[in-house]
Amino acid sequence: FANISAMSTLKYLTVAALAAAASAQLPKPCNYPVEFTAKLQTFNYAKNVLERGLVAFDATNQRVYEEEQYRNYDNPNQQISYENIYLFKESLQYKIDKVTRQCYVGVIPPYKQFNVFGVPKNASFTTATSTGVVPDVVDQYQFNVRGVRNIDGGYESSWYTVTSKECMPTTIVRFFQTPVQRQLDLEKSTTMNFYDAVLGIEDPNVFVPPATGCREMDASF
């Protein structure tokens, strides 16, 4: 019986060691490239529209520039275009109408400040995939965070797909729930797809908001 017990203990320790080694080899949450510019496609669930545009990302100075274009849901012949500037150090966001150049300014909502510059540190590795046609493929890692309490009291479940080499985001899916009843909050939930990405910022001036003339942003934004 002593030999059987010892063998069982050894088998258990071997399995535990192998599991620990496998866990240590799993990809870990990572930070996005310090600077990149990419085309961006966002599905806005609240508006039920697909927005296309551009994103410039500057992690060092904690700022993001986005262009968004979409057709008016009530008038499909009308094209709506905005520039968005997020200055996270100042907690300010600017929205500029590309046609009229009217500018609006407001405080960045708490849920938008959460882990904007990389995969959240508490995210779990989900799977490894590749995109493209063999042999011209790009390897990707997917991470997720499920049902975590967010800064504003609500809950969030998110999926982050990034390239395995650069940690460049390719898809970010974020679903939010209300604080009390935990109902799906479409006003905040989005799916973002990044493509044609290049490292670096082509025009740093895109992060400079208008000096004057900005109106206070209201709830419609």
C-alpha cells in the first residue's frame, strides 16, 4: 500500500507540474504598440450603424484620434463625419464636425478610460488563431474578460484579438451591462475592427484640438 500511495503522490505531482508549466507558457496580456495609425471600422449598437474611419494611437502621451463616417439612419443619403480627440491625461474629449467644423468638448466617461492602451491585465487567454491564407498568415491571440465590475458601477465582458508578434489589436468587442439589473447597455457596447495598420503617427497635429469655440458636449453624443 505504501508503494501505491507513493506512486499516486508522484503521479499527482507530475500532473500538477505539467499543468503549471503549460500555464506558464500561455500568452499573457500585452500592451499595444506605443504608436500606430490604422483604419477603423466600428459597429455602434446604439445607433445601429457601421462607422468607418481612422485611428491614431499615442500611448506615451495617452491620447487617441479617431475619424468616424456613417450614413444618417433616418436619411441614408446624408453622410455624417466627425473627428474625435481623446486626451486621457486631461480627461477631455473633443468632437468636431468635419463639414461645419463645429467643436464640442466634454469629460471622457469612466468606462472609456478603462485599459484603453492594451489588453487588460486581468484578461484570460482564450485561443490562438491565424488570419489569411496559408502560407501568408498572421498569428493572433484572443483574450477575454467576463462580467467584471467597471469604473462606473456597471459590468463589462470584452474580447481582445491581437497579433501575436506586435500585440496590434485587430478586433475589440466590448459589451456592457447596467449596474443593477445587468441589462445589456447598447449605448456603450461596440465592436471595433482595425486594419491597414502602420507603426508610428503620420501627423501629430491631429491630437491638437481647436483653441476656442468649442461648445459643451451634451448627452446626445
